[in-house]
Amino acid sequence: MKKSIIAAISTLFILLNCAQTKEEKTMQTYVEEPHSFAQPNKAVITHLDLDIKVDFDKKIISGKATYDIRNNKASEIILDTKYLDIISVQADGENTAYKLGKDDEQLGRPLNITINEGTQKISVVYKTTDKTEALQWLTPQQTADKTHPFLFTQGQAILTRTWIPIQDSPQIRVTYNATVEVPSELMAVMSAENPKKKTADGVYHFKMQQPISAYLIALAVGDIEYRAISDRTGVYAEKSMVNKVHSEFSDMEKMVAAAEKLYGDYDWEQFDVIVLPPSFPFGGMENPRLTFATPTVIAGDKSLTSLVAHELAHSWSGNLVTNATWNDFWLNEGFTVYFEIRIMEALYGKERANMLALIGRQDLDDELESLKESPNDTKLKLDLNGRNPDDGMNSIAYDKGYLFLRTLEETVGRERFDTFLKAYFKEHAFSTTNTEDFVAYLNKNLLEKYNISFNTEEWIYKPGIPTNQAIIQSDAFENVEKTLKTFIETNTIDAAATQEWTPQEWVHFVRNFPKDISVEQMETLDEIFDFTNSTNSYIAMVWFEQAIINNYHGHEVDTKIAEFLTTVGRRWYVTTLFEAYKKSNRVEEALAIYKTARPNYHSVTANTIDTLLGHKG
Ligand SMILES: [Zn+2]
């Protein structure tokens, strides 16, 4: 046999082999999913072509969603929808029969579309309604510049189905192209390749070539501008904000470089952040290529930019390797908090990283206290069948997840742990994983490999915190605690000694006021440090919480709290404050504020506060 023939045969063999691996990958088996009607093992979407128009007058999005599908000889394909008007449905270009199933309060309605075993493409012509939960339409008054309206979407956890009919399960990934028409004075951006300038006609074309889960499809429309930080990082914001945002986030390229050093290449090419109006319900949302962020992190001193490190970390944990179901949410968030703190350590040192970790540790203690009647909700692996996946978005997934990984790191040693994590992300890139698969991978590739025994099962499947938890220590915080203790005992404080304190130290100081702090002591502290007028949203928030709990009314703090609650819609902040009212038996006051504030909130914040205050939306 001639060499060239051997070469040709082995090339053919390699090609066949590759094809087979690829095919095996695409023929993945999907696990049982409590929060989607889709039956992906029968027929699954693989690519979306979205063609929509955004109408600010009617407050609707209308258009057509066309899908390439992988069809396992199925006679129907099922999409998730909620509060959508379905106008017509096509299979391979011809109108086909469809049926909208029974409405479920959490999940919406299944859209059963008739196909045949050869069907390759389906399309749905549809429009959103005034109930659509993912969208928030803002008036000019609700924006920073106050001249143009604004729209943004929030897909996580199961809201993408309220603006696009889709198979809305995190284990189903699609690539997408989109054409979006908006009023010509506005710019549209998505979790995709984005424009850097406005077009003349208001028509924008998008491409997302890496497959992503439905909850990561995102759109924002407003009078925004782009400012680059490096070749692959930059910010979008309204005109009056863009310079501030640019200087606040100027370390973004350094963050990407630090993250790559830890976990391998950044696989999404571009990393931009858009700062949205203050009603955005989360600190940030890790939409691929374009993180959505709250303006409350613009503190003027880069002190709250760990949020950017967090959303960037999701480019690995969450977006690259995705939780298969919302019961595995800790895989997204626990890893991300761990990465966030490692990125912050690489950039700003161990002390800052430990301060962040300790703030999370206190959040975790608070969460454990509030969940003491429902210990099952303190397990990392959750069972959210029949419940809203939002119920799992709390400190357990984030901070217990972090503590588990940190404890693991300290047990096996950082070097081994980093090598393990890097390999884990490389091997699972652009796929989804669940808790059981992760545990098997961990046992095989780390614990058994080095013959280390570790109580993984207890950490993941049992309530509460195991006793072998890592002990986190910060000299800076110990000093803060001493200063606070002295003040409480003597009513004096050495203000000069606090001059160099970071916002994290201030947050720790205020959060740890003893239960019996007097109104006079609150007054003294406000007198010296002017907490009521703090321009750092985090310090302001924890101070307002203390003011509510301790019935402190000085320095017009009540007016400030009401103002804060009616402009900021970040769920964590407003929930903390409304909870404080509730704990202090001041629900009437809370409801009076909420009445004015509620129209400014996105549905995910409003739903949480409705439940908390017993408000009938
Ligand atoms: Zn996160």
C-alpha cells in the first residue's frame, strides 16, 4: 500500500471519527426538566432566526421566530410560551396545525406544533402582550437622560418564553441570528455581536454563533452610546452616564486577562457591559458578550466592581458550562462566586478577596436563619418541582456553593484544584451538566486521583453547613469589629482611624450594629459619617436597613429611604429594606411606599415584593 493511500485512509478515518463525535454530541440525551414543556429527546431546536419589531407606542414586540430543528422522527414539537399571542405557525414554510395547551401559572402554555418526520424548520408568527414578564418598558422619566424611552429584557430563569416562543430549558442550547427594528433615534443591542453606532433606519442585525441557553437571549433598546476600554472590552450607557461608567469599569480588560490565566481562554470574543436604568432587577445578568448591569454599582471609586468580575466569571460557569436544570443552579452560581473572588484576589489582593468572602458568609448565615423552617431549601441540590425556579435564587446557591468549593480547594490544595477546574471547563465547554455528573467527575478526576476523602455528599445533598467548612479571616474586618465595639461601649469613635476604610469595611461596620444600639448612637454616627446621604448604594442600603429596624428617623432618613425604594429596582436591595419594615411591624409604611414604587419595578422584583408584603398585584 502506498503511503499516500494510507494517509488518505487515515484522514478519512479521522474525518469519520470527528463526524461521529460531533454527532454523538448533538444526539445528547436530555434529563427530566420540571420547568419546561419541551420534549427535546423527540424534537429539539438548534438554531433561531428572529425577525422582530419593537413598538414603543403599543409596548409590544411582534414578528417571527424560525427554528432549525433536530427531529427524531417526531410528529410534533413542543415550545414553551407564556402570555404570547400566537398568530400562525409553519413547518418547512407551509402552515401547519398547532395547539396551545392549558395555562400553568408558573410555566405558561405548551405550544404543540404538528410536524412530520422529515420536518427541518418551523416558524411562529407572534406578538407579546401587556402581561409579558421578561420585558420592562421605561418612560423617558425612568431613564438617566430623561429624553427617550428604554426597553430591556430579563430571561432568567424562565421568562424568555414570555417574549419569544422557545424551548426554554437551560439544557437546550441554540445559536441565533436576529433582525430587530426599533425607532431610528434608538440603538438595539443583544447577547450577540453588537453594533457600536446607531444605524440611520433603526434596523439592527445580530449574530450569536456560540450555542447558548434560552435564558441568555437578551435585548436592550435605548438612546445609548458605546465606549471601548480595550479591543475586546467596552461599555454601553446613556449619554449622561457613559463617561462615569467607562472610568468605573476601566479595569475590565485586566479582569478578563486575570480570568483567562485562571480558567483558560475567554471563548466569547467580546466582553462588554451595558449599564441600564435603575429599575433593572439584578446587580448584573451575564448575557453572553454583553453583561446587563445595574447603575447602583457606579460608586465613583471602583469599589463595587466585583459585580463585573462575577458576571465575567459566568462566561465560564453558567454560559460555557450550564446547569442542566434550575435544581442545579448552585453549579452556575457557587462556581461563579468562587471565580469572582479569585479574580478579585488576582487583581486587588487577598485582603479584599477575604472581605468579599466574609460578607457572603454573613449573607449565608442570614439566609440559613430565614430558611430554618424549610431545611430542604438549604441543600445545594434543590427540588423545585412545582415551584418557581426563582425560589432557588438565594444565598444557598451562591454562598454555600462558594464555601463548598473553597473548603474543597483548601483540602486538596490550590494548585491541584485549579488544574482540575481548568480541565473541567475545557471538557464541558458549550454543554450542560447536572449535580450528579459533576460529583462523578470530581470523584474521578480529583478525589480518587489523589486518594483524598471529602464529604461531598454531605455538602451537596444535606441541609446546613458541614463542620469542616473553611474558616475565612480578615484583619481589616476584625479591626472594624473592634472599632464598633468600642463605640457601642463608650459612645466615642476615632474618626481619623476610619479614614482609609473601604466601602466593604463600612458595610461590615453598619451591618453588625448590635440589636440594642440606641437611637442616640445612630444619630451620632449619622452626624459624623453622614450615612443617610451616602453616595455608595451598598452602604446606603445597609444603613437604611438599620434605620428601619432601629426606628431611627433623624436627618430625613425616611424621605431618603422612600426615594431610594422608588428609583432603585434592584431586587436584593429593595427586598432587604421591605423585609426590614416587615420584621419591625411597619408594614403599613412599607405598603404606602410600595404603592408609588411598584410601577417602577420589573416583574421579577414586583413578584417578590408582592409576596413579601401580601400585596395583590
Ligand atoms: Zn451570578
